[in-house]
Amino acid sequence: MPPTRPFTVVFPGATMNTCHNALDRHVAAGRGDQLALIHDSPVTGTVTRYTYAELLDHVARLAGALSALGLQKGDRVLIYMPMVAEASMAMLACARLGAIHSVVFGGFASAELATRIDDAKPKIILSASCGIEVNRVIAYKPLLDGAIALASSKPAACVILQRSQEMAPLTAGRDHDWHAITNAAEPAECVAVAATDPLYILYTSGTTGVPKGIVRDNGGHAVALG
């Protein structure tokens, strides 16, 4: 059999959705029970597996929760998370809504994170209570709170993935528990975007000056995967 094409145009005209191409079309094609993501964590000694159907449900509900918080097509989202499965869900959920995500290395100090917040001006920040590096736990929430305090641009909301290794206090009126809001959310459908609409912003290191955001569009990303 010929290989399955890695992407398709799924909406009429010159529009598409990156999340649809990654998840929905595989479920629609009868591959919902096939493994889509395996998260193997040597630091926690755990392996978690998600089928396409399971991953789609998680992503659609996260997208629904973000939509309920006011996130719309074209808004920016900053993702400040460790290398967990939910980080992939965050990227796909943003793409599902036509929002532009920017992944910032988890554990960056507050000043470096604040610089990227001021440049991207995210409406929402997705983060976690902590990260784990070999045998030590790094609390993310104090770093995030410090960055928001330093930044001129303030997010309307933060969504925090609470991890058992260290729970984080939530700031009333701004912070939301990841699982609480996703469990209560209605799944969101994909939003059609133009191939030339931005998918994500990737920042340079900033070692020789202020970090510069490189914008990648949906169509270019899909073609590169091909």
C-alpha cells in the first residue's frame, strides 16, 4: 500500500487546521485505537500511552477550557512546561483554536521568561507546578510568578498542571487548575485558519541580545512534515 500522506487540506479553499491533520483525520479514518503518543519518563519511571482517540479527547477538552477563558483565533499563548505529555496537548489545543503558541524552555529564570512574555504578549500562559531534573524537583510556579511581576504585559489567565512531586499555590482570579477546568470543559471543534496564518513563535537564545521571535506558519509547518 502507498504510504499515508502526512497532511491534508481539510477545509474548503485555502484553509486548514494543524490539529485536525494531527489527530481528527486519523480518528475519522478508523485509527482511533492506534497509539498516537508514548510518554516515557526516565526521571519518574513512568510510561503513559495515548491512542489517537484518547489524545483527541484530551486536546479538544483543553481547547474548550482555553476557549472558555476567552482564547480566540490569533491570540498568543505561552507554554512554560516540562517535557510531559501535556506539553504536546497544549500545542495541539492552541492549534485547534487557531491561537499562536510559543514554547519557552521550562525552568528558565524569571528575567528570561519575562522578556519573552513582553515580546509575545500572551493572553494565557500554560505551565506546571514543577519540573524534574534527574533527582531534583524544580518549582516552576515561583519562577512564573516572578516573571509576570517583572513583565509589563500581564496574561489574563494562567493554567497550571499540578504534579504530585510539588503542588503549587494558585493566584486567585488569575490561575486555574489544569485538570479541574479541562474535566469540566466541552470539547472544542477545530477552527479553520489560512495556510499563511501563524502557528507558533520560536525565540532565539538571546545570548547576543534580546531574543527574537521566529514565526512559523501553519502551511509551512505542514509542508515541512511532508
